[in-house]
Amino acid sequence: MVIIGDGPGGYEGALVARQLGADVTLISSGGIGGSAVLTDCVPSKTLIATAEAIDEAAASGYLGVRIDDHAVSKAEFHVDLATVNTRIMELVRAQSSGIRASLDEAGVRIIEGRGSLTGADSVTVTTTNDANDTITIPADTVLIATGARPRVLPEAMPDGERILTWEQVYNLTELPEHLIVVGSGVTGAEFANGFHALGSEVTLVSSRDQVLPGEDSDAARVLEEVFERRGLHVRGNTRALKAERHNTTVTVTLNDGTTITGSHVLMAVGSLPNTEDIGLENAGVTTDDRGFINVDRVSRTSARHIYAAGDCTGVNMLASVAAMQGRIAMYHALGDAVSPLDASAVSSTIFTEPEIATVGLQQHDLEEGEFRGEHIMLPLKTNARAKMHGHRDGFVKLFARKGSRIVAGGVIVAPNASELIHSVTLAVDNRLTVDQLAQAFTVYPSLSGSVAEAARRMHTTQ
């Protein structure tokens, strides 16, 4: 087995292949862990953890916490961004080292360099050692897991100082005075929320009529209301054309002719697959019109014995999905029992405050007739545990199929929604009915009690 790429799809695939007895070579081009560990999931969620600590501390005044007989306010906190980013990078290095240790212990051969297909049964590697040696490795099976990179605009090229991609924010030593975030998808919303909580003035530029386009509209509405209440500015229905740096400021020009000037701009306008110049054409591997590798549900490409996993496939661009694709690919290639990837059972979370977690079929699927069913939405403010902590924003929404009452999907907007969604994911994955979900015991008081309560309210005697 030759694996090109060292992110979750690559290293998880490598570990499975070794577990099943294969001889595995993993080609690492940028550090074990890929963007998920080095520049994306691990660092961004660590930054967000600091933001959450600030939010929780600032909200504690409502719970009766006092400092020198005064109610706690956000103005009494400040963030040392240099210290935050130093901690982030230490954690990144530790996580990467831990994964490498697991690969070494499993007996995976790691080669530092850039790999490309020279045919259906061999990979050429240009190593990153002092000699830049080129070696060719025979391969019975190849797994491509080369990931993706931030998309940039020609008129807003990042300079790493004032005009930034999400990979570059960890180089900052001072908190941006006014951060303009271009793009209101998951990445844009998370960073806008996080930096605003840390203390930056933030303006979020959204080309659509709601933040988080494509997500549950009720969830997006909650987040927009939270943003407005907290003073985070949203410029909707407008698109950024260019960003120009002027010494210590950046001016963003919008398509309506107006401009916004801030201290920094973060470009969050999507991702591009790392599929150029890796020899796909030499092996007959096809891509779509955006460059993402075409794969089936067991990660096979159009070429025999070549698989692909992770962001380079464009399939649910999540670290958890990349890891699952890599494992599925190796199970299938080595003849082990395998369950094809089921997109309807994939859960995901947007790490804003509150978090937004989803799984399975959604509101737009119901409205567009993708399935026949019904839904219920239970406000979080009715939950006893939420009241105790002062949580007012959010809800639990469940979808059930008509007739069978099987749980088809769900949305949770709440603190720690990333944890709460697991019970709904289990219900979707195992085709449980709303009654089965409702009858499982939950702790009182707990936020998870709202999941069971929503399911109970969907009970019918008809």
C-alpha cells in the first residue's frame, strides 16, 4: 500500500492497512496530521476554546459571580494573542508527534516528500532530504489523501500579515483591532464568532441573505440574532471584490460600491483540492470540473486499485469523514468487511457560540419532498439545565419519517451541541424510532433531556 498524504484520510488508512497485515508506505509532504491537525481543525478549535472561556467568564455575572463586589463584565478580560497562539502551536506539534508515534509503532514506513502517480501501479517520490532524491515505489494499491487548501481571490492575495487565510492567523502576535471576515460559511462564521469573543471588532461579509448558507435556516437565524445582540456586524447580500492593504489598515471593496476599512481581513471563500501535478492522468483517475477526485462510497476512483479519501474528494469536507473514507478504502482494498460511506448518517458541527450540530435529513429535504415526514422544534430555553446556566439561545429539532416514525435527522443549537448530537446520530444510523429515542433514560437536569423530550412530543397513537 502506498498512501500519498498525511492527513486523517492518509494516517487512518495507514493504521488500518497495517492492522490488516499490509506493507504500508506513507508519503508526507507537510507534516503528519495534514491541515486538520496543522492548520485547520486542531488550531481553530483551540482558538475557539479560548474564546469560549472568555464568553463563559463574561456571562458569569448573570450567575451571581462578583469581582470586588462588582458584576463581572467582558471589559475586565483581555486576551494575550501571542500566548494563545504559542499554546496552539505547541498543541499542534504534540498532536502531530503523537500521530507519528502511532504510525511508527504500527510499522508504517514514512517518506518525507511529494508523491505523484507514474501509472496505476507505481508512485514516484521527490524527497525533501538534502539531496532531493527521486525514488519510485511499486504499489499494489494507492490511496490518495492530498487534502485541500484555502481558495484565494486574485484581487485579495494574502500577505500573511494583514490579508490572511485561515492558515495564517496563528502567526499573529496582537489581536486584530477590526477584523473583516469575507465569507459567511462554516469557516467564516467560526472565526468571526471566535475573534469577536476574544475582543476584536468584527465585520462579517456574506454574499447570501443569511449566514451559513445551506445550513438549517432556523439555526442560521439564531446565530444572526446572537451576532446582532453581541455587536458583531454582518453585511449581507454583498460580495467582496478586492482587499487592498494600506500600511496598517486594509480596505475591502464590495460589489455595491461601498468599502470597509479594518486592521486585518480574513479570507474564508472556500477550498481548492490539492490534485494538480500528482499524476492523476497517468493512472486514469478522473476529477470533476472543480478538480475534486471522483470516488464511490467505498472510496474507489475511476482507476483500478486506486482510492482517494478526504478533502481532495470534496465529499463532506470534514476530518471525521476523511478518516472514515481512508479506513473504508483499506478495508475494501484488503478484502475485509466494509460498510460503504452513508452520507445520511454523517454528523457535523459548526463551532460557534452556540454550537450548531446536524445529522441526517434536514428541513430543506422535507420541504423539497426528499422524504415524507414531520418535524418538531423544542426551544432550549425550556430546558431546566439551560436555565441554570443562563443559556437562552438554541433549540433541538428532530425529523421523523411518516408512518415508520424512524428518526431521519436532527439539528441541535446549544452549548456542546457537538456532544449532544451523538444520540441523534445513533438513532439515525440504527434506524431507531422516535419512541425508542424517547424511552432511553437521560439525566435530570441535562441538556440531553431536550432530545428525549422532543422525541416524546413526536409520539402518536395513530
